[in-house]
Amino acid sequence: MACYSICQFASVIILYTFYSNLTDMQFLYEDLFLISLFCVVFGRTESSKTLAKKPPPSSLIGLTPLISLALQTVSILSFQAVAVIMLQRQPWYRRHEPSNDDDYACHDNYAVFAVSVFQFITLAVVFSKGAPYRKPIYSNFSFTLSLLLMSIFTAYLVIAPHPWLIKMFEFEMADVKLEFRYAMVILAIINFVLAFATEAFIVDYLVFAKYKEWLRSRSTHNRQPYDKIYSETQNINWLPTPKSYQTISEINENSTQKNVASFESKNGFVRFSGDQH
């Protein structure tokens, strides 16, 4: 939810610099048909049948969640900025000159919305992690279906929407070339690939796995008690081997023999071996 808010906040801040903003219908589409829908079906992915050796991050302000949030925020801001830069280099671009306070329709509004609306779908996929703690994302049928349908409709909304949709969303698409519309979709796909790779390699592999493993090996006073016990019991010879274990009956028999021998020695008894008359 933090990344969803940051994504929408970034869109608003960028559009404010061009005297524009997201329209009411654009806000409604992002909040109701994307964020709310994904939040309902996001958590229905079942847990994995096997337990992982390492527990998942348990703190929202830990190293792994904060780095993940920071990297995704940089990705969101960067691609929205790239969309605006690509737009302003087009020969048909017109700078927004609002006629009133509610006039938000402009080329900048379309470009920012076209990229940001796909970023909500990207974030839903990136943060719906599967193994080793949950089943794969495709096992959640309702979530997968929602992603598929909303991706198709969003692509239709960005590339070739019906005139009544253009009027409803207050798009300014009169001079927007079809090539630029496809470029916005391609830019969103690149954003998805980089965001997914960043989360999988940098966050999950480098930070969560490798860095924490290195940090655990370097520090001794901050380790959990079970980590200390595990490390102290490695490569040592004082623990008994399975062959040296004795059963309870063997222990009782040895103890009985020792007690008998001690009693006989104290009372002067002599044990004879063999038959003597």
C-alpha cells in the first residue's frame, strides 16, 4: 500500500508542475478497479506445503522492506519522468494552458497516467512473492485473472480507447500519435521487467540472502541464541557419537553390577568363578 500511495503521489506532483492533475475518473479507476481489486484477491495465495529454512522478514522497518520500498520508489519516479521527457520531445506536444481550475486534460496528463496505471499492476505482481513461503502466483486463480483482465483493459485504455472513454477519463488524445501510445506500453513493460528483476535479484538474493548471511557470520553479539548454539556445535568432537549411546537397560545393568561389586568388597565377600565345593 505504501508503494501504491507513492506512485499516485508522484503522478500528482509531476502533473502539478504542468498545472494539471489526475481527473476524478482516473483517480477512481486506480483506487477502485486496480488497488481495491488487487487488495481483495492479493492475499488469497495459499502458503507453501514445505517450510523454508529461513523465516521471512518480520519487521516493516527492517533492512529488506526499506530497500525494496526505496528501489521501487526510484523506479516509479524514473519511468514517470522518462514518459514526460519522451512526450515533450514530440513535435505535436502542446504545453498545458488551463482555461479554469478544473481543466486537467492535456498531453502531460495522458503520458503520466499511461505509465503510472501500469505501475500499479507491476507493483501487484512484484510484491506477490511465491516460493519459498507461498505457492506460485498462478495458483491464486482470482488474482491471476484480475491481473490478466485489468492488463488487457488498461492497454486498450491507453492505446485505442472508445470516444466515450476518452470523454469520461478526460484524455487529451487528439494529436497523440499511435506510435507514442505504443511507446508508453513498451515503457511500462520495461518498467515491469526492471522492477521484477530488482526485487528478485537485489532485494531477495543480495540483501535478504547474501548480505544477511554475511552479516550473521560477521557479528556474534547480535545473533539469536539458536544461531550461537548451532555455530558452537559445528566441527567439534566432544559430542557423543551415536555408537557411544547406551540404552536404559544397559545403563541399569552396569549400575547394578557396580553396586553389587561395591557391596561385596565392603563386606568381605569373595566371588568364586566356576563350581567349587
